[in-house]
Amino acid sequence: MKKLLIASDNFLPRWDGISRFLADIIPELQNDFEITVLAPRFKGEFRGFDKTNIVRFKTLNLQVGDITPAWPDKKQVKNAVSEADIVWTQTLGPVGAITVLEAKKQNKPVFAFIHSIEWELFSKSVKSFRDIVYIFSKIYARWLYNKCTVLMVPSLEIEELFSYNGIKTEKKVVHMGIDIEKFKPAEDKVEAKKKVGINPENKIIGYTGRIAREKDIMTLYRAFKKLKNERKDIQLLVVGDGLKHYKKVLSEDKDVILTGPVNNVHDYLQAMDIYVLTSLTETSSLSTMEAMACGIPVITTKVGFVKRYVHEKENGMFFPKKNDTVLSIKINMLLNDKELMESLSKNARKTIVERYQWKSTVERIKSILSSPDASQ
């Protein structure tokens, strides 16, 4: 059995998209690979995985955007890489970057899963010097990705974007998929709301994921406040963790439910009536696909691959980035149109079931990790 080393700067118990992806994919790979994971030691409960070795590094006493980076022990990384047959990185933070460089030095095959467009993510996650951060992030990403053997990209669009920006490494498309047995419509919306402690008489507008600048959660909050002036039957549900300032603003509003990180995201999605993604940058948006699998009508910005699987008034709706006025209008439109809500809900679920199931993603990843590229 081959030894697979996974390196990530986002990992349990930090319940963002990358962490959820790893939490789901690792058990699927355990029968095919002997797995070791290199990751930060974030605060919170972590139970680990059977048959998987987890090497965790202390986090630094600073915050970059909403991320608290770790600084890995280079000797531990070197030893882990030397014992691995295949290296698979999920991020380009300190853990991912040092692992890629060490793997390149030891001539080990390096696969990278692309969860984000780093130069867009990094530049939009900081308050100042965004143009400079954008330029240097692109140079940094190009340098590291060109040291990899294969990049797993979520769409042809990302493949073309990376090639255009000088990333010459071979790319293979791996569409994100959703476990449709776990993420499914609530059998009873009233009971679903009660299950997570929400008043079933209220309409719930929701979001799951990191509370970060590039997610632009404040646009959602402003749209919600405009709607709140018109109707009293709505609440905003934000499932996730992140920047303290944004959390403070949200937590001080009695009409906002801020859960913090949770390990049962599907329960909260099933309690929502509308899901909103206000992001300024995305690749696939796992959270949007999860909401759609749960039959939740989605309203989103036209970011990344999202604009390829969401279609206006067919299985979701769009609004312009940062435009809280249009967002509030579209939310209100849905709340007042039961027939449209039901149509979007049905078609959203249908889109994921027919085109983006988790089992297809797993099979594709296994195929790539077992390919001749992994034996070089």
C-alpha cells in the first residue's frame, strides 16, 4: 500500500470548506493509501481518524486575514516527506509550501488540490496594500505550483486561468461533489429549525463558511438590515468563524444567530429558507453546492465555477458583488413568491444529484493519485 502525505494549512477542528473536504476524503482513501496528515493545531475538539497519522504544528501568535498560520517543524516535514510515496497539498500557506519544497528536493511526486485562486484570495483578505499583495501572491503561487507534478483543478475555467498566468504544471479537472445522502432536503422544515434551536415561525436567511473579508459577509448583513425594516419574520443565520470585528458586529444584533464553527453543517442548512453567498472570489464554493443539495434556494455572486452551475431563476439567482440593495430585493422577491422558491429548491437539488455527486469526486481523485504520475 502506497504512503500518502497530505499537507494543509486548514484542517479540523476548523470547519471551513477545506477542512470539511479533508474530513470527507480521508476516510474514502484509507483503504487505498497509508495516510499521514501535516496540519496546524487549531483550538477545539479533534478526534482524528482511524488508520491515519496526524502531525500537528503550533500556530503563530498572529492573524493573517482570518487565518492563524502555523510554522511547521522542518525536520518533521523532511522526515514525513522521506517516508511518503506521494505528497498531496491542499494549501500554499506555511505547511503546504514547506512540504512542496521538501518534496521537490526529495524528488517525490507532488499533487496539489486547488481550493482557491491564491492571488485573489490573499489580496481580498487584507485591509491594505491589496495591489501589492495581489502581484506578489501571483508570483508566489506560480513559483510553488510550477514545482508540483499535477494540479487538481475544480473546472476548465480555473485550468485556463492558471495556464494563462504562467502555471505550466499539468492540470486535471476534479469537480467538487456533495454527499447527497448527508446533504438532503429536510423532511420537515419546522422540525429542522427546532432541531438547531431556531423559531420555526421565522424565515431563515443563511450562510455557512469562513467569516472573512473576501467572503464579504457585511454585504449580506446590510441587505438583511434593509429587509428587517420591512418585515419582522426573518432572521440571519451565520454558521462559521473568522474575523473578530465582523463577529462582534453580528453577535450584537439580536436578529442574527452566529453559531461559531460546527461539525453538523447539514443540520443548519436544512433549517434555512434561503442561502446567500456574497463572496468576492471562489473556485467551486462547496458551501453553495451543499445548500443546493439540501434543496435550499441560493442567491450568489457570479464567482468562479458557481456561475456555471447556478442559472438565474432556474436553480438559483445572482446579484452584483457588494450590492446589498439588489440582494435585499432578490431575497424579498423569493420570500414573497412561494412558487419560485419551490421551483428553485427542486432544481437546485436536481443539479447536484445529476451532476455533482461525491462518489464521482472520490473516484476521480483516486484515479489521479494512482496514475503513472504518482509513480515517477
